[in-house]
Amino acid sequence: MQQGPDINKGWIITIVAYFVAIALGVWVGVWGGDVSNSVAVFFSTVFIKLFKFISIPIISVSIISTLASLSESQDSGRIFKHTIFYTLLTTLLAAGLAAILYVLFSPANVAMPAETASAVAGIAKHSYLEYVQSVIPDNFLTPFQTANVLSVLLISLAVGIAISKLPQNSKPKEVIYNFVVACQQVLFIMVKWLIVILPLGIFGFVASLAQELSSGIQLGGLATYFIVVVAANLIQMFIVLPAFLLIKGINPLKVAKGMFPALAVAFFSKSSAGTLPVTMASAENNLRIHPEVSRFVLPICTTINMNGCAAFILITVVYLMQNAGIEITPMTLVIWVFIATIAAIGNAGVPMGCFFLSASLLASMNVPILLMGVILPFYAVVDMIETTLNVWSDSNVATAVNKDLFNQAP
């Protein structure tokens, strides 16, 4: 019974720490001297490196462990194939919707002073195709050493599928899989450590950005950016996914009513993984989803079905690339629809995973991420909406798979 007060106390301490970090960052950035600004730069640089250090291996082990768990049994194989199809479909729709909204709203750049703009102008000299070409790895270790996120994704997909093809219950498969899962658990613990010291990173990012603001940056385009992010999530939640259920012959209102406990927990907890027990109970008890489906589909979806994350990654990465001077063409958006979909699969339900993953993608391309410091304080609200969307999408996928395999609908 004491958990509630402890949790509330923890959230209050976290919120206070964030606001203190923001206030100190603004003060140092606007009125601080050379020493305090150097400290801020130090922290922002360190956290960019930590983003790379944590995000890269988490992406890899999460994708490998998910694909390696593919069962060779006929029933599990059928359920898995249907799950993967609907997961990719809904996530692609979310990323595609985000790209369309980005074009329609066209968020303006944050105006930078001339010296700052010239410092990042060199990024635009390289064609995007050159970067895509560099994604193809020529050895196993270099992508991890250079923090090339997309190369790591390709390697992880190949390794995970290869492990799944090893003989069932064989010693090599068991050893490799257990090793990958153990690495994943260790990395999740390290993520918790990173979140504890995250106020230091917020301080560094906000101070660096505040210094730029005092030199003449205007933030008008950021309001439009946030509108695009929220609109992409809400349209996916209230229009796209209900339309998906209607096409499958399923009443979305009945699904929403049955899954309401899980959606409420998801909204306030901001953790799809933490909501999983409630999600499974609601699916089985309220929607009568077969346990073989709920207990197989929902844990997998909690790992890889990240509609909200795909939208956030696409909009955030493209927006910061645009601010860095990189030309955003229609082909760029099409490519990032698929990249955001794959990257969202690698998110694996890590706390603030979308934020970390976006920062890691940008850092791997040497795109300045100072604006992430402004996005972060507002990300808590976005994260609540994203988590609710992710759990809602998980419920949709499980309901659709149950309808396909057992011809049962709520």
C-alpha cells in the first residue's frame, strides 16, 4: 500500500530536478561566464556520447532477441507471421502519416545566427545517398565503433534471423539467446542509471541552446513541430487504427471499452512494458482474446509495435536535419518512413526510448542536437500520448490476429 506515495514522491523529485536543471541551464546560457559555459558544453558532449553508448547496443540486442525467439512450431509460427505483418503495417502507416503531416504543416527552421549556421553548413554538402551508402557495413565491428545506428540495425536483423534458423532446443541457440537476453537486461539497468543523472544532460543542452538563443535564435518553428508530433499520434489513434479494425470487421468501440484499463495505465505510467500485465488481462477477460494469442502477441508487440515512436523519430530527425541545413526532399521523407519504422522496432520499450533513439540517430550523422534540449521538457506529455497509442495499437494487432486465427471478435 506504500507504493503509491513512494512513486508519487519519486515523480515529484524527478520533475523538480528537471525544472532546476532547465532553470540553471537558462541562467548559465544567458548570464554565465566562460567557465560555466564550458561546464555546460562538457555535460552536453558527455551525454551525446552516452546516448550513443547506450542506444546502439540496446537497439541491437532488442532486435536480435525478438527475432531469435521466433518459434518453429506451426501455431506459434502462424501467430508470429500475422503479428509481424500487422505490426509493420500499422507502424508504416504511423510513419507515413507523420511524413504527410510534416509536409502539410512545414515547420519553420529555428533561425540561427550567421556563425552558428556556418558551423553546420558543411553537413549539407554531402548527399543523402552518400550517407545511405555508408550504412551498408563492410565488417561486423565498425558500425558499433562508429555508432552507425542504421548499420547496426541491418546487422542485428541478419543475426536475429540467423539465430532463429538454428535447430530448436539446440545448445548453441539456447546459449546465444540467453546471452543476448542477459545483455539486454544489463543494458536496461544502465538506462535507469542514465535517467537518474539525466538532469545533468538537460542542464548541458539547455545551457548551450540558451546561449544560442541569446545570440538571436527564434523558436517559432518549434510550436509547429510539436503540433505535427501530437497530431500524428492523435490521428493514428482515433482515425487510422479504428479504420484498420473496421476493415477487419471488428468494432473499435468495443475494443476501446475492453482495453480502457490498460490504456489508462499506459497514459499515466508512460510505460508500455509496465502496462503489459494489465494489457494482457484486459485482452483476455474483456475482449475474450485467446490466451495463446494474448500471451504471445502482446509481449512481442510491447517490444516492436511502436506507432508513436515511429512518428516521433521521423518528425524529430527530419526537423533537426532540416535545421542543420540538409535538404529535405520527397525521397528523403520516403526513406525515413522506412528507417523510422525499423528504428521504432529497435526501441524495445526503453524509458524515453524514442527520445534517446532520435538523439542517437542524429548524433550518428553529426547533426547538432541542441534543440533536443528544448524538446525534452515537453516530451513527458508527448510520451504519455505515445505510450497510450502504442498500447492501443498492440491491442488492435492482438484483436486482429485473434480474429484471423480463431475467428473471434469482441
